[in-house]
Amino acid sequence: KAGVTQTPRYLIKTRGQQVTLSCSPISGHRSVSWYQQTPGQGLQFLFEYFSETQRNKGNFPGRFSGRQFSNSRSEMNVSTLELGDSALYLCASSLGSPIQSSYNEQFFGPGTRLTVL
Amino acid sequence: DQQVKQNSPSLSVQEGRISILNCDYTNSMFDYFLWYKKYPAEGPTFLISISSIKDKNEDGRFTVFLNKSAKHLSLHIVPSQPGDSAVYFCAASGNQFYFGTGTSLTVIP
């Protein structure tokens, strides 16, 4: 069974640009969550999508948005990039919402390393 | 506002000995807690979890202890093996997931 895939793996952008990251969940998984990992802050929850609907949202500005398609694939968009957006962006998929049940184990992808210059 | 904290950025342990990784949290309403393990260039992988109504959960060499009065979580690995060398994150589930900043464990052969 294929794992969670994220594209691209590496990305370099300049301040003010926008970026779209993609996540393909494990087949059959309907929940996709996104996280930002930085050295000082660890993993921070961005949002969770389930069946094309945003279920939960973390404390990030509106420049961070996402969506989920009918095949459960998800995209995350960051507009007007800032230097502080440089980070590893991880997505995780699960059968159901991991926030609602501990039985919905999250499986993480390898991440997209975004560098903003 | 860090609701889950791992105050030790790194830990070194001899092979065969016990590794103890610690985690503190501030919100008493968390439903359950988890530990993840992360190797370089890979995403975190789930290791073990514990419900907020339990105080111990064991899975092979891994045991998680929860002290609700102290708002403290710990992961014990016994015996430690070189393959356990990785970054360990604790996490808590509430209205969202909260992760600590990670502890890098090195098991010395």
C-alpha cells in the first residue's frame, strides 16, 4: 500500500510570492491534516480536512489556506510569502478525523521543504 | 503559546539501558496523548498513545506514563537499541493537535 506522498519535496520562493503544496493521502483515507515544522516551534497544526470540508483550524493567518478534492487529495496554499514561512510542511492522512478518535492513526508524508528568500 | 513542551532537546543513552523522554503540558482538557518518532528526511511515525483516563500504556519495549496532577507525560524505552536513535515528539489531542519541539535521542552502541 502506497504511503502519503507530498509534492514537491523542495521549493524555493521569494518574499511576496505564493506557493501551492500537494498531498496525496493513503488510499481510502478521508482525513488530511497539515502541519508546519520549524526548529524553534516543533510541529504546529495548520488545518484538517475531511470529505472536502475543513474540520479544524490552527492559529495561522488567513494567508494559509487549503482545500481537499473528492479523491481526498489536498492542497495547501500560502499567499504573500514571508521569510518566516520557511519551514518543513508535513501532511498526514487518516481514515477518520484523528481529533475525534485516537483510533484514527495519522500517517505522515515526508514533507515539503519550503525556503523563502 | 506552547501547550506541549519538551524541555530536553537531546538525550544520549547506552545501548541496553533505559531511555526516558519527558513532556509537560498545560491544558487539562486534552483527550489523549501520543508519541511519534522521526528519522531524518522522513515524516513522523506513530509510536504509542495513552488516553487521558489512563496512567500507563505499554507496547513491547515502549511504555508511556501519564501523571495528570503534574501534567506530565513520559516515554520509557527498555532496553534501548541503536535503531531507536531518532527525534521523538510528544503530542496532545484537544480541539487540534499540539506537538512538542522534540527530543533527539542517541543510543550509543
